[in-house]
Amino acid sequence: MHLLKILIHDRSGHPFQVQLSRELARRGHTVLHSYAEFFQTPKGKLAKQADDPEPFVVSGITLDEEFQKYSFRRQIQERQYAHKLVRQIQEFQPKVVIYSNTPPDALAYVYKKLFDGPIKQIFWVQDLYGIAIQKILRQKLWIFGDLVGGYYSRLERRLLRQSQEIVLITDDFLPLMQSWRVSDEKISVIPNWAPLEDIPLECKRNSWSEAHQLHDKFCIVYSGTLGMKHNPDLLLQLAFRFREIDNVRIVVVSEGLGADWLKQKKNEQGLDNLILLPFQPFDVLPQVLATADILVAVLESSAGVFSVPSKVLTYLCAGKPLLLGVPKENLAARIVQRNGIGIVVDPGDAEGFVDTAIALHGNAPQRAIMSAKAREYAEAHFDIEKIATQFEKIILR
């Protein structure tokens, strides 16, 4: 088999992308896994492990100052990030680069600098920024949202056309690709997954749950990003409804604007049952998820089918019942509903969301059935060897 130098850049540093890098390196490819150290998201195993193959390297991109995510300063920092990514690629000199979670502005800069070179560029589409921005900003700024969203949609369309290969995470993106006249020949669909072997089933009573005094509590847990696509008020409503039940805790493991808003509301309302924690190291994530009796994910209606929350796939590995406040047409919602893993409620129905949580709290047999089906789905679909073979075919094509 032809072995190559491959650079996988996942700006977020998520767990399943770095798992793919490790698997490709185990097959003999020389792989550099790149990510943005400054970006505030849950991270995977991004340190070199003792059993990692020799041709596998991890390298984080840093900034000269703290990342100003919600400031005009961000545009300058994004350009600095893109410049460092270009330099990283030029120094490594790969034959193939796969881009995941890379903002369109940064990717456009990279393509401009490397377009005439011999590198095969693969666009791994996790989300569509233009559509997301347009839907989110339209609710607040209307015309401005259409203008900004339209700009990014045009930019993404150009980037997709320039890419040699495209990997989509769901068939739901295909109609848009056709309307944008992106060539079918370079499109592949590979659903996202979670690193199953890194998230073994753990007991609820473990060192993490004991350290946080949660081992003997009924825990409804949210773990992951709380950004503009997520409505933290649904989590707040859970805390309000369960505040009179002494043994229940609403546990939110997150950072950023949504977590800060919840902290403010917790202090204002005296919600002692709302436990707020920062992102936890990846090696304790199995214990965090094992502490849960119900795992929760939320996603705004505006996200539609164009944003599949990877936290749901991670939850499946933990073997727990799921409560989702996400659009029912979303791929994550369809997986959960079709396989009997949990219950999906429209994200605009806060009362229905909370009522469903109350019902699950009182139905242990139903939770047990959902738990078994969650892990069963993960074991059936998250085989990294099969997934890596799909990527390898694209890389070598």
C-alpha cells in the first residue's frame, strides 16, 4: 500500500478526529494531528501516548494572547491562526491535508497560500457556517444576518469547489451540495462517531463522582460546548423543576458564554441543585458520563440538519438514556429515536422538555432499556478500523 505524509487539522481538538489520526499512523502513514490550543472546547487525547505509533505527532497552534472570541479583535487573531496553520503545513510538507472545524475565513487564506502546490486538500464538513450564522443572526439582526450569512455561504461554496475531496457527515448536506453545483464525484459521506475504546462503561460510584459528592445523587448531566447554537435556558428550567427533589442534581460541564449565564442565574435564584463545572480532562470523561442517570443535549431549532452535536455520539458510548432538546430532523435526533435510545423534544418546548425529564426520572426500567440500546448502537457503528479504511480510500484516490 502507498504510504503518505498526512496532516489532519481539527481546530476543535475533538476526540474522534485524533483517533482517526492515530489509526492512520498505525497503518504506516506519517501523520501530524494539528489543532488550536486556544479554542475553548472539550478536547480529546492530544498528548503523545506511550503506545502511539512512531509516525504520529500532535501539534497545537497557539496565539500570542488570549483568544477574544466575542470581540472585534477576533478577526486579527483568526488571521494569525490561519498564518500559523499555513506555516505548519509548509514545514511538515504533507501530501494530503484534511481540514475539520476550520472556519471559512481561515480556510480561504490557507487555500490561497497553498492552492498552486502539490497538496491534496480534503474538506471534512462538520458544519456549514454560512447557514448557521444566517439563521442565528436573522433572529436578532435580520438584514445584517442575511448579509453575513450570505457572504459565508458563498465563501464555503467556493472552498468546496476548490477542494479535491469532500467528506460530509450526513446525507442531509447532499441537496445543498447539488444546489451549489459541487461535483458529486468528489463527495463522500462518512457519519461522525466517538472513540469507543476510550469511553469504557464505568460504575456510577467512581473517584470523580465521589470527589464531587454525586455518587449517591440522581444526576442529569450536560457535558460539552454551550455556544450560540445551544439554549442554556432548558438546563436552567430543569434546575427549577427539580429543586424541590433533594436527591437530584443538574450537572453542567461546560465553559464560555452559556456556562457564565447559568452561573449568574444559579447565584440569583439560589439553585444549589445546579452544579457547574469546567471542561474535564478527557481521561476522566468516562467517569463523568458514568455519573449520569440521564444525559442531555440541546440544539436550537435554527441549527436544523446542518449541525450534528458530536456530544450525543460520545454519550452513546457511555450507555445512558438520552434526553435531547434538538430539532427532530437532525441526524442525532433520528439516531436516538429510531434506536430507542432516548426521547427527543422540540427545543422550543421547554415545558415538554422538563416534563420528559420528570417522566424519565420516575421510570427506571425504561432508562435501563435505553442505556443498553445506547451502548449497543455505539459498538455496532463506531469501529475505527472500518472508518479509517473509508478515509484511506479517499486519501489514496
